[in-house]
Amino acid sequence: IAPDYALAHALLSWCCNAAIINGIYEDGELAGYVEGAKRHLRRARELAQGDLLTLTYIGATENFAGMHDRALHTLEQVLARNPASAEAWLLICQVHSYLGHFDEARQAIERASALAPEAGFAPLQAWYRGLAEFLAGEYAVAAPLLGRKAREQPDYGYVNILAAICEESF
């Protein structure tokens, strides 16, 4: 890795967190992933300056790491400077969902969908909308969204668990 490439550090931290959350590591590797996630996040933050793309991925990483208030702050900074960032709106939807701000989550996903209905991350829109509805207790609304994502990614345990809960709840 280029030691001064902020975006690479942000993405590496995000990948380490994804491995941790999804259990994609071998015995004895967890501590290394945790340390890598922290180290790369610190370095990305040091280097990011005003780089909005890097700050977007820093916000995503903070959210993945359970630092939802920090993620909200970071993503709000991005959106204050670039309100047309569909990716930041998509990510802030998930942050708001985890914080229990369901109306804000719904507004954010609507904004992301309006800004970039066909963008590369468009398939995530239904998943994030389903997550928001699931966490809001709206299982009937969440079920088809989460069910579709579960069929698209049958090995994605988190989605499958949420989809199963929805199916059992109504």
C-alpha cells in the first residue's frame, strides 16, 4: 500500500471490519484484523483532509465498527459539502437505522435512490431500506426487501437471519 494514500487506508479499514463482522477470518487472525482496522482508520483520518470520497469511506468504516455517532458526524460533514453524494446518503441511511432514527433513514434512502437510481451500489438500496424497516419493526415492509437480498446473496448470513425473523414475525 502507498503509505500516504488516504482512500486505500479507509478501504482497508472497511475491509478489515467487514471480515470481522462477517466472520471471514481463520483462527488466530481476529486480533490482526481488529488492529488493522484501527490502524488503517487512524491513518485514513490523518491523511483525508478534505477528501470527500475518503471521508465517505471513513464514515462507512466507523459505522461498520459500531461508532455510529462518529459515522453520523463524518457523513454529515460530507453531505454538508456535497449534498449530491448518493453514496453518502446511502450510508447515512444505515447509520440512522442503527441509531433508531427511522424517519431520517427513510429520507436518506429516498435521497440516495433519487440521486443515483442506477449507480453501482443501487442493489444496496433495497437492502438498506429493508434494514431500516426491519429495525423500525415494520416486518411486513422489510420482508420482501430482505428476502430478495437473501435470494441474491444466499451466503450472506446477516441478511438471511433478518429475512427469517421477518418471515416468522407475521
